[in-house]
Amino acid sequence: MDAADFTVHDDLRLSHLPRRMFGACADCAAGRCAPPAQRGRRLFTGLLGAAAFAPAWAREGVDVGPKSKFTGFASAEQLEGAGGQQYAQMMREAAQQRGLAPMEHPQLQRLRYIAQRIIPFSYEWNDRARQWKWEVNLLGSPQLNAFCMPGGKIAFFYGILEKLKLEDDEVAAIMGHEVAHALREHARERVGKTAITNGAIELGAAIFGLGNLSRTVAGMGAQLASLKFSRDDETEADLVGIELSARAGYDPAAAVRLWEKMMAANKGAPPQWLSTHPSSGTRINDIQANLPKVAGLYSRAPRPDKRFPVAPPLKAAPSQSNG
């Protein structure tokens, strides 16, 4: 298939497609999120004068604290393996429907170029990322969505590029956000937390590696598509994402413009994930408050030697029958 055959499908059918939409918060939808003043699992975004107490050896960039301890209750290898299998199946299904962009497609080349700049800065956040077999693909769907599965499996939906008229810095903001979810192992955290909540494993098995831990995690890994992230996870991904994009030479302030475009695109008819998520204004304020922490990184970073045009409209494929 050449680039001219790539089409957008309103009903692109993909198995294991993550139900979480870009930027969505599961806990807010369920009414479990505390007010911002009560949050603080591992985020340090609102401490006035915190810089005055920072030690001289503090790293430059955002501070989101250590990973959740719940990641210790799930196997990274199994989740990455399950994610890779599910991703490969989705890409095969998309290709069969002419909904997978070929290698020569300009927007896929754009995504892969931006990813090549971001990925080297991921290793500091997760040493496993050095061994990941990173993949980047573009799906012919009008949805405003993107994701990165465990193990570095990235996919963008054409709709988010085209409908929002994204510039490269805004694409980098999305990619940094989604990559951050994988680096911070938010899916692994949710799997571990769910396993404990459901009583699927005993504390002794978790500590000593006994019992049915492997079987439980393998079963949960098969359900990666149904996992959704919490409000804290989303905030972490926002902050780590702006650092990744800044180090890669993309303007971290583009994350603010991105969310302004998101709000404008859904004015009057917000999708479910946006209507149940905390105020985008609060999210923008959190990002703006952390921009000074990455300003130096961005000012010193080499700028990209390529810039790409915004995504043009694609021809739409005929709707698939239900038969």
C-alpha cells in the first residue's frame, strides 16, 4: 500500500484498542479524586518556595517523586510482552482495513522523527526503556487520541493530528505525555493495584514470590486495553512529558496550547473523558507552574533540524457493514 491508499475510517475495527482516551482520568469519572489541595501521593507541583530547600545536587527538571509501590506487584516483562502482542495485532488489523499508514507517509515520518528525538531522554526515567523495541505507527481513525503501551509501542490517530492542526511542538507534547505513562509504568501500577484490590494475590506471595502471582499478572496483562489511569498518573505524564519534549528541543509551552486546542475542539459537545476529567484550566495551570523547571533544558537543547507541515485532511473510507 502506498501513501495515497491510506484512509480514515469512522469505524476502524481494532482488537485490544485501549479504552483510555488521551488525557483521560478514570478516578475522576468514578468520583474517587480528591480536591487538588488534598492530593499528594507523589506529586510536588504546588509547594511555594520549594526551590529554596532543594539540595545543590537536585536534578534539573520536574519532580514527580518515586514510582508507585504498586508496580512491585506486577511483572514488567509480562506486561510488556502482553502489550507488544496486543499492539502487533492492532497494527495487523488496521493494515487489513487500509487504516495503517505506510512507511512513506509524511505524517508517519513526522511522528517517527519526533520519537527519535524524545526516546534517548527516556532512559533516565526508566532504565528498561533502553531495551524496549520502540515502535511508532499512525492509524487511520478520526479520534482525538494517541497511546503508548508498555514496552514503547506508540500509536497516533490521524484525527488528533488533522482536527487540531497540530504543530510539531504540540505533537511532541502528546508523545511526551504518552511515553511518560509507559516510563512511569502506570499500567503496571494499575494492574498491581487491581490484583491486590480483588484479593487475587496474598501479601506473602507478593513479598516472597510465591503463590499465583505470575498467573494473576499474566491474566491481567491480557486486559491492558481496559486499564485507565488516575488523576495523579495524568499529572505525572503531563509533567514528565514537558521535560521530555524540552530536552528533545521542542517548546514545552506547546502543552498549554495543546490543551487550549483540546478545549476548543470539544466546545459544546465534550466527549466523555473530557467531561469527567478535572478542569482543563487546572491542568494548564499545573503545566504552566512547572515550565520554569524545564526552561533551562529547553534553552540549551539543540533544535530539530526538520519541521513538518500540519496534517492535511485524508479521504474517508466507506463505512464497513455490520455483516
